[in-house]
Amino acid sequence: MSVALEAREVTVRLGRAEVVHQVSTTVQRGEWVALIGPNGAGKTTILRALAGLVGFAGQILLDGRPVATSSRREIARQVALVPQHPHTPPELTVAEYVLLGRTPHIGYLATETRVDRLAAERAIARLALRPFAERLLGSLSGGELQRAVLARALAQDAPILLLDEPTSALDLGRQQQALELVDSLRRDDELTVVSAMHDLSLAGQFSDRLLLLDRGRVVAEGNAREVLSEASIASYYGASVRVIHENGNVFVLPQRAVHR
Amino acid sequence: MVEQRERPLLSPRKQCAHCGAEFGCAEGAPGCWCESVVLRRATLAEIRGLADDCLCPACLEGFADRDRDERAGDATLALEGGASATGWAKAIPHAAVRARGVPPLWGLCAVLFVLGSMLFALAVGPISIGTGSIVESVLSRLPLLHVHSPLSTVDQAIVWQLRAPRVVLAALVGGMLAIAGSAYQGVFRNPLADPYFLGVAAGAGLGATVAIAYASVGGSGELLPLAAFAGAIFGVACAYVLGRSVGGVHNSGPLILAGVTVAAFMTAVQTFVQQQHSQDLREVYSWLLGGFASADWQEVALVAPYIAVSATILLLHRRLLDVLSLGDEEAASLGVDVRRVRLLVVVAATAGTAAAVAVSGLIGFVGIIVPHTIRLLVSTSYRALVPLSLLVGAGFLVLADVIARTIMSPAELPIGVVTAFFGAPFFAVVLRRSRRIGS
């Protein structure tokens, strides 16, 4: 295995607040790392730093090359970021939207070539969006829209996929399907996935490794069995939960304090 | 419509919509068996009519066999999916993955609108000249055609020395104002953005006022366009620098406030200068309201290069404007240097607008209503919006100028009055009828 992404003592300040403090980690090619932690822990900011969208101290290496000295276009060819609330202009068709994902491969004032159209077509086919290719984004359901956004990221042809709360807008079934989809993309296209996730059960079940963050620091790192404990969730999330490990799956269940 | 089950994606087995047989499918991924099947495009269209998805190998081969006999004679086979001249394509029944540019029908309408309005404008006036003769006169100017102009020497002079420069100038200015408006709305993602808003109007007004007031008597004719141009550029530069210093380049709010601030200040100075030189008020006033009464070929030659360069730059940015519609952050994550794009577009649009304003005065409203009318009627994609704005803006201002010079003939109405008086109600109707306002 080779290293896809490396962060060394990354610190991010937004205004005066230090949002991320000395975060270091190494992500192997093909690995799925989930960033978990309570609101405001710095998950989104870390993803933005990995995509070169915020200034940071420390070093981030994508495929061995430092982000700080890479051009926007070089970074965009390495990482595709799916934000939690993507802008989806309602009057674009799915095909047009996915084609925008080819931007890092298109010259500054050029237009799409056949190669770009084929790549977009592949992404659309891969996410079973063919019947929707000419539909307007505004006419899609939440699950379809999520697939369109994933298709755009896939069309970017970047080996690293950054997902910010990829399932927050989806129902239970769609959440599972979306994550299965990401997992199959990861296996087939040998993508590396780093995702910020709210749902701890899903995070534990789908990722290879978890990074538990609290107030910008990594407080625990490892697989689900190591990171997801009732004690740590109680102390960092302030939540009362039961954690069940069963058949290699992990379930984190909220539990209401008993009132009598 | 019932949402498609998303499960089949994970299992590559599918049922053929034609014969019902089960078959394996790699969803169009490279290496899928369907890549080797080549069909006539007409046949492909027929299959797409049968099913949204791929058919099984047996069925597809059946269609391919039917086509194969006709194919034998075809020497050059371009097998790549896409527009092959020979009419053959890979069997992958993909939906067309392409970005809609200008819809052909609307594009044709826009071109006809420009040509029609220009022809109309050449024909209409105190002496009316038949459009047929004008077309022949135009053709007679083209080399290699050997058409003889039917116009008399006087008519010839009226058309070519009086009306034509005016029509061409109106077209150039109208196209420029509209395309600049659409570009500003794109980079600032604000439907009200327009170069006028960001200080062009106030700056040009100040420049022109100063030129008229302080230039030696009779000397303002040469100086006026230059002063207006410089003032316009200066106005936007002030607004941009001020807006940026308060962090306003990422969202348009502070920038537009900066524009309003700069405009207020410059208007105050302008009013003061006017107050001090009230004998020049009439001249300043008639310039401010805009018009093409003094148009000649020299003015056309003066602004055409600016407008051509500016419009070309804006046209080349139309895809990037679509990328910017995803927001700064997502555009940046797609590898776009958002600040550079924004600066380049603003500079190009401002320079072109300033040149247009320098020869025509302040003609309001074109940069707002033309792009929005196109948004509401045709498309919100900048790939369609930018080129169509250029064409429709040109036609619109040519027509407005015809109204300005004929409706109270021999007196002329300021063209700014016409654009607003006829443009506003028309836009209100468009707005009410469609009720879908793009951002």
C-alpha cells in the first residue's frame, strides 16, 4: 500500500479562533477514513484544508506533493470534494452539472472535449443516472440529487474523494445505498475516501479507520472497536449511548436516561 | 414519477427490455461488451425509443446484423461515440452527455432579430427607403457578388453616411451593455449586478461633466469621450478596491455597497460642478441621457476595438461563469482561480462598457433587462446567456434608437427614456408570465 494523503501537524485558524490544532494522520491508498466528532470539532475544516480551500500551518501532502505549493488545478486533479450542502443550480441538466466536474481537466478558456464527455458519461452511467441525464437538477429527488453530486465528483477523476456529511439529507435506505455506492466506487476505481460523518453506526460500519475529533484535536484514532466506546462518546458528545459490536458490525444506539 | 430503485446498481445483472432475457452489464464502463457493437445512428435512436437502458447482447447483435449489410460499402468508420460523420456509433445507448449551448432555434431568432432591426433602422427615417433596395445596396458593397446598388446618390449617402454609423454604433453599444450585464451578474451571482451599479455611470457622468465644464469652449467634443471613459474606469476601480478592502469580493453584498458609496460621492461632486457651471447644464444633461445623434463612422471606429476585445473575452468565459454559479468554494475545489476569473471578467466588462458609455452617454436598463429576459425565456446557463445577450442587446438598442429618433421627429427623445419607457413594461410582462426567477 502506498500513501495517498498525509497531514503533518495541521493547524487552521479562522479569524482568531483556532479551529484545527496539530492534526496529523496518514491515509493509505484505497482506505476509507471517517472523521467523527461533535458539532464544531473541526471535521469540515479539515476537509477544506485537505482540498486546499483554507490556509493552514503545517503540511499536507497529496500523493507526496505539498498542497501549499500546488496550483488550484493540480489540487483539483488530486481531490474531489463533495460539500455538505452543494450548490445545485436548478436549471442545469444532470449532464451539464456532471460535466462541470471536468473543469480541472479543461483548459482555462476551452470547452469540453470528447474525452471529457466520455468521462462524464461514465460517471453518469456508474451512478445509474442515465435516465436522468437530461433532467434538470431542480426536478430531482434528494437521493437522485446526491447521486448527481457524487457523479460530478467522480467525473473529476481524482484519486481522493472528500465527503462532508454525505448522507445528511437522505432517508435511512438512501443513506445505506449512498454509502454502499461510495464503497463500491472506492473498490472499483481504487479511490481513497475521507468523510466527515455524523452517524456513528454508519461511520463505524463503512470506514476502515475513525478519527475522533474534539475542539480541533484528534482525541482517538483507530478502528470502530477502538474508537467507539460508550465512555468516549459520553465524554466527547455528551451523549448517553449503548455500543454493540456484533458480527463485525458496530451499532451506536442513543439511550434516554431513565426518568422515574 | 416513481424513483428508480437504486439497488440494481450493485448487481450487474439486468433484464433486457426487448426480449426479457437476463444479461450482465458494466453500465457503460470501459471494456463492457456493448462497446464492440456498432450500429447506425438511426438504429440507435430506435433502440433508445424501446428502452432507457442497454439491451441484451442477442438483441443488440440482431440490430447490428440488420445494419451490417448497409455498412459494407462504408470505408471510413468512425466508431467513437459522438458525432461521427458516417452516421455510425457505438451501441452504448447513452443519453447525450453534453452542455446545451445556445438553443439553435433561439440563436436563429436572435440573429434574425439583430439583422431585422438593423435593416428596419436603415429604412426608417424622414425619407423612407425600401428595405429591398437597402439589402441590394449592402450586397453591392460585398466583393465578388456584382450586385448593382439601386439607390440614388442622395439615398446612398443617407443610408451609408447618416443612418448606418448610427445603427452600427447602437448595435455595438447595446450588445456591449447587455453582455457586460450578464457577465457581472454571473461573477457576482447577483441578479442586480451591472457595470452601472458598480460606479461606471457615476464615474462617466463625473468625467463628462468635468470635461464639459472645464474644457475650453468648443474643445469638449474631443475630450468628452476620453473623460467619460476614464471616469467610468476610475469609478469601478474605486468601488472594487473599496469593496475588496472590506472583504467583499467573495460575496457581492459589500462590493455593491461600495459601488453605491462611490457612486454617491461622485454624484455629489458632479452635482457641485454642475452647480458651479450652470451655463453648461444643458449640454451635460443631454449627454447624461444618452443618444446616438452625433454618431459617425469615426466614433464606430473608436469604440469597436474595445467592444470587440471585451465581448470576445466575456464570450470565452461563458463556461467558467457556469462553474462560478456553483459558488466560490465549489468553483475553487474544481480548480478554478475564482479571484482571477472575477477580476478578468470585471475588467473586460468594465472597459467595454466604459467605451460604450463614452460615445453614447448613460443608457440605463439594457444590462439588466436583456439578460433577465433571456434567463426567463431561454436558459439560465451562461453558455446561452452570454452570446444571446450580445445579440439581443444589439437588436434592442437599435430598435430603441429608431423609436428615439422617429416618435417625435424631427426632435429626438433621449434614448435612455426609450429603453426604460418601453423596456420596463415589457420586462414586467415577461417577469409576470414566467414567475421563475433564476439566480
